[in-house]
Amino acid sequence: MHEYSVVAELVEALLPRLEEHEGQVTAVHLKKGELRILSDRALINAFEIVSRETRLEGASLEIESIPVSVVCERCGYEGAVKTLEDEAFHFAVPILSCPVCGADVNVISGRELSVERVSMRTAAGETG
């Protein structure tokens, strides 16, 4: 699955940054845009597996979904897009055209995939 390679890169990037911090990692907070066709469940399962025997073992992967937002250069619309929902897709597919005039749009948000923060438990207590 694609999610495993994404999580492997995430863990590989996080571990060196955690070396300068003491404490137990309790959660990794991830922002994921709706246009990232990644299963939250598969990401969480992959995180549990890939993080074994690392400082991230036992931490939860908390995923915040970022909705798609667009801007239309033709009519000036800025905001959400309509979605196509079909049981065959198993998820909603955003329609990337202006809901007002039907023109092509520029995506403002919805492509994100980033670590927002890491929560840790230290001798002084929980930090985020």
C-alpha cells in the first residue's frame, strides 16, 4: 500500500528531529488534505507497524482532514467544491471546477500532508 511508504518516510524524517528532545512521544498530529487519496485507517495501521522498536512506538497518529478549497480566476469564487459521492469509490471525490461558473480552478488547500506537531510526555508533564 502507498500508505506504508508515506508513513515510512514520515517516521524516517521524525526520528532525527526527536533526538534533541527527551520524553515519550504520545501522539503525532498529521494534517492531510482531502485530495490526498490516503486511507486514514491504513495510515494509522502503517504507523503502528513502522514505528515498532523506535521512539514512536506506542504513540497515536492523529489525522486532521483539511477540506478542499479553491479559487476561480474567471468569476472570483473562493471556497469549497462539490463532491461526487458514489459507493463504488468508497469515498467522496471532489469536483475541481468552479461550482458557480464551471471554469477551471486553482486549489488553495486540500493537498497538504504535513506533521503539525508531536505531543510528548516528559518528567514535567504533557507537551504538544
